Amino acid sequence: MLTTAPAHAATAVLLSQNFSGGLGANERLAGNFSVGGGRMGHIAGYYTNLEYSYYDVKLDLTGMIDALFSFDFAGAAELGFDGWNLLGATEGSPFDPSAPLIAQPNVHNRFVEALVASGVTGVASGRATYDLTAFAGEVVNLRLRFASDHSITGSGVTFDNILATGTQKAVSAAPEPATWAIMLMGFLGAGAMLRRRAAAVS
């Protein structure tokens, strides 16, 4: 008798980054963002006017049915005009600045003029969590970006403890229909050969 165990979905850690050892192969920085002291962002202090800085990371979500991307953030920027948000795009597609990923309610989302879309601005800190399920099954590029307008600056923003997790597709332990068909054909063929051999012996 053939029995199979039920399929189980497993949670996988796709990225765990605390910036104590620099950047990984799938990460890069631009603008005034840097890494230091176990953090990433405006490590040296104040940001500049008309700044555009970002952190890019590539995540492979193939084989995943859902995914979450979370991190700690802290900073101070001109309220309503300077701030940060997160963009996402599948591999090979450009980022769409007018369609940022939306954070959970624990992040203070306000209109950020320089970013042309919702973002975090003013004095704010906490842990942001983004649902990447829309990108499940694909390779996704994420851009955590900061922008400022032409006047008034602040200490900027830093990020830490980035974690990306996903639920892997469950692999069924039961054979596929095509596998069953091949097995049955094999059994029937073996049975026919045994019958012929028995007839030839007698």
C-alpha cells in the first residue's frame, strides 16, 4: 500500500541585514547613504538640499507564495517636504515613483512633495513592515529612497535590522497524475511479461 505524508509550507529567511558587516552582493547604495556603526542611511548626520539617496536590494521570491520586508527606522526631516518611501519592481521593470509600496499603519504616512507620493516625513521612528506578496514567484528589486526639497534640512534617516521572509510553496508528497500513469503502465507491462513467461514454461 502506497501512503504519502501531507505537504507542509516552510517559512524561509530571504535576507537578514544588520549592516555590521557591510553590504551583500545584492545590495547597493547611492547618494549620501552610507553604512557605519551597524546602521545604513545618513550616518554622517545632516542631509543636503535637493538630495536623492537610496538603498537597493534584490530579493528572489521564486518558489514563494508570500513575503514580508521589514526594518527599523529613525530620523528627522522637514515635515511634509523631505522624507523616504519604498519602491518595488519586478526584475527587468523600471521603478514607478508614483506607486510606492504602502506601509502598515505603524508607519506615519504623509504626503511627501519631493517624492511625489506617500512616504515617511518629519520626526519619526519605529519598525516598518511591507507586504511583498504581489511579487511572490518573481525576482523583485526594492528601493528604499530619501529625497529632499530646496530648503531646510534635518539629521536625516537611518535604517537597521532589515528582515525579508517568505513562505515557500508546499511540495506535495503525492505523485503527480503523469507519474501515476507511468507507474501503472510499468506494473501492467511487468504483469504481462510474467504471464507470457509462465505460459512459455508450461
